[in-house]
Amino acid sequence: MKPLQFYGQVEFARELGGNWSRQKIAVYYSRGLLPEPVGYVGKRPLWTKEQIEEFKKKLKEKEQR
């Protein structure tokens, strides 16, 4: 079984690519526009790859409207 990998804001932005930065992820997070984190390291939120992929899918759906 593969261990879970967790992604912080920098990795989240990197996975989204394009014009996404850690700062933009932080703003989206503070506005409640990102998935609920699965955990925290201190106050830093962490997400799974699956959560990021689902978020990417929702972004593409919005772009197609």
C-alpha cells in the first residue's frame, strides 16, 4: 500500500500550474474556496492529491461555462 502524500500551499499551486502561486492559494483558502484540509502542520493546511485533482476538475468545469 502506497503511503499518503500530503500537499501544502506551495505544492497545491504547483499542481494547478499556470498562474497559481502560494499567495493565490492562501487567498482562496482564507476565503473558503478550497477543499477542507485533511490536516495541519501547525497552522499550515494539508491536502491530498485526490482533493487537488477534484478541485482542478471543478475549475475546468467553471472555465467551460
